[in-house]
Amino acid sequence: MKSKVYIETFGCQMNVADTERAATGLRQSGYELCNSADDADVVLLNTCSVRERAERKVYTRIGEVRAARPGDRNLVIGVMGCVAQLEGESIFSNAPTVNMVIGTRATDRISSLIERVREGERKVSDLGERGEHEGWDVLPVERHSPHVAFIPIIEGCNKFCSFCIVPYSRGRERSRPASEIVAETNRLKSLGYKEVHLIGQNVNSYRPRIENGLEGFSGATPFCRLLRAVAATGMPRIKFTTSFPRDFHPDIVTAIEDNPNLCDWIHLPVQSGSDRVLKAMRRGHKRADYLERIERVKTSNRRLSLTSDIIVGFPGETDEDFRQTIDLVEQCRYDSLYIFKYSKRAGTPAASFPDNVPESEQKARFLELERVQKAIQEKIYREYVGRTLSVLVERQSSRSETDLVGHSTCHKVVNFPGTSALEGEIIDVEVTEAKTNSLYGVVRAA
Ligand code: 5AD
Ligand code: SF4
């Protein structure tokens, strides 16, 4: 009998998608997938290394998994994802109870690694590239939600921002053929999925080797054409994340304006409001370039929700640089903002930059920016009260048995009373109350 496998996922949506893909491959090879480490013969941790704290979590978790099963010699532990790719076989010395190290492009070869461990090799690793013809199939049962599906369109990153480990952990950009993406969207639609997220480190850098699937769709870039091609499938809601400022062509907004099923939400990380810091970050855009890009977003004939990422306390960031970030945030009026304290990543250029900002200062800047954003966000959210939003009902609320929760097309969390019969439906919700990060409302009769 084949073993039971449990996969635990940390980090970004790309890891969620890799877990779905790995689980599909394992099930097709005869493995059973289970929902808890306690029931599993093989525990796989799909890891994130974007910041130090995420990376440390892996080692804590390996210890916990092993400690829960003292003396169980049959338990196989594997580390997949970004930490596996970056640290490689040194994981075996840092955590001697680990049996497998599975790189970010080895998700389709896990079953043969497990077999090798079962046959007596106690330490196996695969840090190789994806095979030329490896499939992207995901079984519906492995999807993280029955209503919302992630579709990777581009893997890796060529941007090499000086702080970021992703180009090293995920390799160069590789775009998936558009015909495959469109076919997957059609398949998901016929299975009843209501929403897809086109995902990638930089979706708008999408550049497939061949044009298949984009014929007949207009647009200034392959990504704009892909958006139109995916919209033409009639999938009810299409979101995409993450976009890269330098490649953010105004035609993306035009495509959204022309297709109501392209959702009204754009995630466009800026990282800093200071040109000096942006240059040291090697972002390839200045403050003014970014503001120009979002001008088209702000003046669109649809009200587009705009969200961003910012790093505070980058090496050499002065108080004046930070003031410029605050000023930019006030100008952009983001619907939501992810703020991160700079975390040094070994192997990146910024790791050797001088003038590190002390932790206490990083923390102070984090809190100040958070306060500024909170005030802006509360105002934006309050403007939704009285409005009706189209909401995809995703699940029961974890806070209340009588409440349901879903997302609006503008990617806001919306809570409202209702029964589970509504799950998977797209309904109108009238907003009655706004909190900082979520909205509350009531279902409007159809
Ligand atoms: N330190 C802090 N934040 C980081 N990010 C990426 N690398 C680092 C780092 N070394 C943030 C960026 C990115 C988001 C996914 O994570 O803001 O957009
Ligand atoms: Fe990292 Fe920059 Fe690539 Fe984003 S664009 S994944 S921040 S290197």
C-alpha cells in the first residue's frame, strides 16, 4: 500500500499552487493525501524564504512534526519550496531528521523521491529544473477552494530587486502558453468555479514563447491580450496578481474597462516613495513613473481598487526618505497596504549594503506608516456603506456560525448573515458597516 502524504503550505499563492500541483501528481501516482501531519507517513513542508521569520518557521515546524512522533522510523519528512531550493542539502545538516529536499521546480518528481527513501536512501534531493513536458494539471479535489482557483501564468522573476530572494529561489521568468491558460479557465468554468486568479511573481511581464491562444486579441502587451483571451471564456470573475510597476501598461486598464468580468482590483507594489531608496532597491522605476502608472488607474471609468507592498527600514533609508514614503501613501490612497520591515536575505545584493536601520527605528516607521494607512483605509471603507457589492460567497465565517464571508470584485472581505446554501453563489450584498479591513452587510433580494 502506498503512503499517506500531508502537505503544509507557507508563503505566497505560488506555493499554494505548487502544493495543488504536487498533490495532484502524488494522487495520480497512487498516494493518498491527508489533512493532518498526525495521520501522514510522509509530511511535506512547502516553504517560504522571502523574510527571515518565514524561513525560521520551517525549522520550528520540522522539530514539532518529529517531536509528535518520537521513535517513528517510518515517518518521512520533506522540505519543498523556496527554502529547499536555496539551502539545498545543507538542510540535512541543519535538520538531520529531514529525508527529502525538493526544489521549487521539482514538484512533479516527488513520488520518485519518496520511493527512493522507502528503498533505503535516507537523504534524497532534487534541485533540478522543470521537465520540458511537465503538466500543470490540478485535480479539482486538490484545489484550495471549490469556488476560487489559482492559475499560474508565469513562474520566476528576472527583476533582481536588491532586497529580494525570489529570483534565486524561483529562477528565471517562464511564461505558460496562453492556449493552456485559456483551456484551464474553460475547464474550471465548466466545473463551476466562479473566480480565477492569474498568478505569478510579475504577471504583467507575461511573455510566452509562442502566440498560441492570443490570436485575435488586441492589446499593447502579451499580458493585455491574455487578459482579453481569458475574459472571453466567460469565467464570471477574473483577478490577477502581482503586477510590476515598470511593466504596468495602461492597456491593462483599458482591458479591464472593456470586460466587466476582469475585476476592479490592481495590486501594484511600490516598495518605497523615495527615489534614492528605489534606486538602491534596483526597482527600475522612480516615484514619478509609479505615480504616472497609477494615474490611469485612478482616472479609469471604473473605480479600481489599488493595493500595494512597502518595505520600511531598507539599508540607508533616512527619515527624509521615509517621509517621502508616507507622502506617497497619502497620495495613492491605497485600499489596502502590506507593510514589511526590511529583512536581510543572504545572497542578495542588499545583504552587503551599509547603514542598516536599527530594529527599533524599523519598528517605529512600521507603526507610523500603519497608522497613516489605517486612517486612509477607514475613510475609503466607510465610503462603501450604503453601496451594494457583488460578492462571491466563499465559506462560513470563522467568527460566527450564522455569518458567511466572501470577497467583492474589488477584493474586499465582506461578511453578512446567511446560510451555507449560498456558498459558491455570486450575490449582491448591501454594505451596512465598515471596519478597517472588512465590510459587513446584508444580502439584497435578487
Ligand atoms: N524584506 C522585507 N520584505 C520583503 N519583500 C520581499 N523581500 C523582502 C525583504 N528582504 C516584500 C516585498 C514584496 C513582498 C512580497 O514581500 O514588499 O513585494
Ligand atoms: Fe522580488 Fe522584485 Fe522579483 Fe518582486 S519583482 S519577486 S520584489 S525581485
